[in-house]
Amino acid sequence: MIFRFEIRKTIQAAAELLRLERARQMNYMRLLKLLYIADRESLKETGRPITGDRAVAMERGPVLSTVLDLIKGQHIESPTWSKYLRKEGYHLELQEDPGKGGLSRYEIGKLQEISRRYEDCDEWDMVAIAHEFEEWKRNDPGKSSRPIPLDDILSAIGRAGDRESIIEDARDEAIFDRFFAGPTG
């Protein structure tokens, strides 16, 4: 994994999207697509995704792999996730507010922008939108799933030429975190 997955930021990002919904809940497939788009656009604009999660192509479009596992309760951090976000059928509901302290102003703004842009789209609209992403088309898994290589995402967002500097920045951040941030992130 090139980027470090950050559970705290991911929970806060999901919560930010849910806070923007009147009922503070949404279909989890829609949430997965909104988070993927936010990560994708953050990577394009800053060279770094918000969550640090791995992208996977699935039948209904790209998703963030670890986030899907958290939603399904199949990840070691699922108890932490479940403290704030509760799955009820096909919906996720904000149960407890995790705050926003792990998110930058840019990241909060990006999540709010994505939420506004797609506020009239349901989960099936979001699937159709995600199926238009070039990186998904290149890795269409049919009824299976397949990791989406970073190179395919960078190419699709027009940042293929920045690959080496993006990877170097991610490595530098990981080293910094290891020495200065300690084992918890």
C-alpha cells in the first residue's frame, strides 16, 4: 500500500458526509462512491488521498477496500468504526460524532463540495457515474473484484507524470509518521 490508511480520518470523512444528510444516514454504496470520488479528487489536486485507502474495482464501480470491510464488520478496526457509524440494512447512520480534528480545511471543503455536487444522486446514479471513470473501465472485474493500480488512477486524473514525486511524498510522510507521530495515527 503506497498511502497509509488512516482510520480516524476515514471515520471523520464518512461522518462529515453523513452530517450533511438531513437524516444523518445514507445508503452505504452511495457513501462508498462519494468517499472514492473525494479521495480521487484530493489525489488529483494535492497528490494525496484523504483516507489513504486502496481502490478496488468491483462490479458496481470503484470502492475503497478497507472502508467496505469496515462497513461489513470484517476489519480489525470495525469496533472503532462501529462506535461512530452503524450499519442498518443497506444504510449507514451517524451514531456518535467523531469530530473533524483529523481532517484539514481542504479535506472538509472537498467532502462538502462532493456532497453538494451529488446531493440529488442516489446510489444507482453514483454507480453509473463511477462506471465512467477510466481507471474502473481499465480494470472492470465483471462479477469479481480487482485492485486498481495507482498508475491507472494517476493516468485517469492527469497526474501520471507526477507518479514518482507522489510516491516519494507518501514514503516521506510514512517515515515522518513512524518517527514523530508514534504508532497510532
